[in-house]
Amino acid sequence: MAVWEGVVHTFDLSDHTSAKRCYAWSSLVEGTNKRKFYAVLHQAPVTLSQDAVRAAIVSDYKNEE
């Protein structure tokens, strides 16, 4: 079962001190017409776009508590 489905853009970074890549996407805020934008650095344990989405979902969930 997919919790989130969409396009994740991958950007190569130059001159960043700790990451060479970044993952970014947006999604609709439930119950609104607004979008929330995400950007997650490619750093362990985030090594794939799927990891970035999972990390953002967990972060959002923790911030709701």
C-alpha cells in the first residue's frame, strides 16, 4: 500500500559541506488547496528518494504529536 505517490526531483549539489544530492517534492495539504514543499538531503540513512519521502512522513507525524 502506498502512503504517498508522486514525483520526487533529484538535484545534484555543489559546494555543500555534507551532501552531494537533494530530493525535493510537494504534496497537497489534506483538506486544503495548499501545497507543502519538501527538500531532504542525501545523507545516511537517506540514500534513495523513497528514503527521503519516508523520513519526511515520519517527521510530519512526530511534529503532529
